Amino acid sequence: MRKVLQRTVAAMALGSIASIAMAQDDGADLVINGEIEIAVRAPAPAHMSDTGIDTILSGWVFRSDETRQLEMDDFDNPAFLAVDQGLEAWNTVEGTEGKSCATCHGDVEESMAGVRAVYPRWNEEAGEVRTLAGQINDCRTNQMGADAYAYDKSDMTAMEALISVQSRGMPVNVAIDGPAADAWAQGQEMYYTRYGQLELSCANCHEQNYGNYIRADHLSQGQINGFPTYRLKNAGLVQTHNRFRGCIRDTRAETFAVGSPEFVALELYVASRGNGLSVEGPSVRP
Amino acid sequence: MTFNRRQALVMSMGAAAAAVLPLRLSAAIEDNIAAFTGGAAIGEGGITLTAPEIAENGNTVPVSVSAPGATAIMILAAGNPTPAVGTFHFGPLAGEQSASTRIRLAGTQDVIAIAQMPDGSFVQASQEVKVTIGGCGG
Amino acid sequence: MADNVTPRIRVPREAAAGEVIEIKTLISHQMESGQRRDGDGNIIPRSIINRFVCEFNGETVVDVTLEPAISTNPYFEFTATVPESGTFTFTWYDDDGSVYTDTKEITVS
């Protein structure tokens, strides 16, 4: 009941803010390497009908020209150093089974095409929603007999970046119904829950105030179609759960752990808010 | 206008600080420049410095320098803990005397580029780059 | 030797004699500035790539002196004129004494 009320209030407030927020979109299009067309704006998916958002926007739209430029060419994009490293890891045999990723999956460009676009998703065998990182570690430990990667460290983000590239330009399309519905609902509830001393929910900034400034930051809609992203601040790849931790920590709350079921649910929900945008990862953000 | 004692004290401390601070910053820059130019006079024109007006993050700021005919171009960041950023020495096979790179800027400051020309003269260009810090982006 | 140092270089494969071509280089390196402190408050010592040289058939194209203010994963874009076919050599010099090199061929018509 309270959620419905919150969202109704938010929608009414957004009615006035939306016109200002839309003025932030300068209509620029993103084409990478002169050939890959990335949809950085799309009609909002049906499940967002009462959020007041008509058009979903990739984080790219909110960035300065110089930052945008860094993403428009794979050579200029420093994230591709990690993609190279991911490719090397893909072909490296590791673990007790004497396999590399390539042993089962062959050429990454063929086997991983379209994969990133549908993650997180329900894994029938495991009986849970899996993120890409979770699935990578599952393959490593169960199929390769190798050690799991630390969930959010550079080995993992390099592999995520490599796999993201294979879906670049394809529309994000995560399932929110069927067996994933419970996790999706949990993620949705978290999105609208206020956390921390500052009592801010994801929606307060990313739904009600995207396009506005919070101190020196230009707020985006909080889409994750561009993750893992090369953050200029870290001069390295940052992963969705890292960012969730950062955001919740910024509200001065105790945050959940990377890889936790809460963050997996939240990632599913946030990914679904981007259904229709192109997979953009690895992107460049400040 | 009369000031009470406290106001007068604060104002004079401020003035004293203002008098001292710029001197300290420019001493380091003066050294860098002197080492590069050997004390020669620096002119203007014939060098272009391209940097963003506002850098979204000070960690990685794209800058470009260009000085047709130059033998070397030095870049300084006036407000960094150490102003030296880098120096490009152009060899005989350089196409144009221009280069781009990405630099770290500790805060809003002037970025200065000085080019050494083959006849021993120097020219410079500078631009203020605003660096935004902080917000909830962390 | 710093870990995982991988260079990426973009040079056109062909060019006309005397043409000005664009070269881009990127190398993964932390470029530890010597300004940061670790969890205990101690300064993390400086460890950067301090020099980058690009040569073509033994002649210098550009020789760059890097200071700690060059960003992590140093990126350079510059131009070269190629009088004839040959090999570009790229060399990065690390504070710790390591040297990283890579080469690219170009055919000149």
C-alpha cells in the first residue's frame, strides 16, 4: 500500500520534473567504431508504466562530450585492455579438469552472442536467478574445477567485459516473469526502499531526479546496460554490484555484499528497467 | 566602513595567505619552465592546447597539444601537487608536431603547454579546466 | 615487472609514401603516482612508466617523458610520416626497470 502511494506521489512529482529532465537529452546518437549502432534511448518497458518515465535513457546520454567520445571507438575505450585480458583468460586452461572456457564454449564471438543481453536470468538447474558473474563462477568451479574469481575483481570484470562485447548493440531483454518473478519483485521493492541515514531510495535519484544534479554529479536513470563500465574515477572496470554498494554506501547505510541474493534480485530488476536499450558494455563513465 | 577587531584580523590573515600562496605554486612551475626553456622568453601563438572546459572526472582528462614545426612540447598542470605532466619530443619522422593524451588533474586549474621551436624560441598556451569533485557518484 | 601489462597499438597497415598517418597507443599500467596512501596511512611509492618512444626503421618519431600526472593506462595519439615500408617499434620504460616493447609493420606504396 505504502509502495503504491509512494509511486503515485513520485509519478505526480515526476510529471513536473519530467519536462526538465527530458531537456537534458540532446538527442545525440551513439555509433561505435562507425558501425555498431547503440540504442541509447527506447520506449520504457510496460512494467514501468506507472513510474512516469516514458523514455528510458542510457547513462551515455548524461555524459559530457569528452566522456562520450571515449566510448565511441574501441581503441580509445580503455576498457578494451581488459577485454584483451579476458580473451586471453578465455583461452587459458585452468583447474583440475584441464579445460579453458574455449574447450566447451569454443569461439567466444559465436557462443556468447546474445548472452549478456538476457542476464540476469533464472537457472533451472540451480533453482535461482543467476547473474553473469555468478554463472561464470559456476562454470569455473563446477565445469573447470578451477577457483572461483573474486566476484568483483579485475579477473571477473575482464571476463564480463569480454562477454558483454559479444552482445553489444543487441537489445537488453531480461525475463521478469515465470520463475524469475519472485526475485524481480524483491528487486523492485528494494529499488523503492529508502536506505541509510540519508534515507534515499534508488528511485529518489534515478526515477524522480534523473537529469538533475546532485552536488557535482549529473544524475542518470541508473541503467546498467553499459556495465561493466570503465569508470574514469577508478581508471578500471566497475561492475554492477560494486556500483550498488557504492550507491547504498553513499546513503550512509550498511550495504549488502557483492553477489548476495539481494543484489542479484536488484540487478535483475534494474536490468529490466533497461529492456529495449542496447547492451553497451563495456562503456565509459566518469 | 569600520571593521571590528575580529573582521580586521581575518581580513589581514586572508590577505597574507593570498600573498603567499600563489608565490608557492608558481615557484614549482617556474622551475619546470626554466629547466625546459633555460630562462628564454616565452611568446604566444603557434601552439594550440585543447582541453575540456569541464572535466567530468579529474582522474582521466583528455588533452591535445599541437605546435607546427616544434621540436618539443611540455605540458604543466599549475594546480597539481607537482606541475610536470609530460613532454613530447618530436623526432624527424613525426608527421605533425601534435599529440594527445589523458592526464590527471587534482582540481580546477590552468593547464599550460609550452613548445620549443627549432630556432630556440618558445611559445605557450594555457587554458583553465574545471574539475568537478564529489557528488553521489562517489 | 608490473603485472598484466598489455599494450594496444593502432597503426594503419598501408600508406602512401610521405603520407601523414595517425598512430594510437594504449598500455595497461597502474601509473602509481606516489601521492596515494594505503590503509595504514603510508605513502604508496611511485611506480610509473616514465618514458615512451616510437621509432620507425630506427629513426625517432616521438619520445615522450611521462610524469605521475599521466593517467592510468597511458594513452598517446600522435602522427608519423612514413617514407618507405618498414617496422614501427614502440617501447615503454617502467620505473622498476622493466621495458615493454611491441612492433607493427606497415607497407608503403
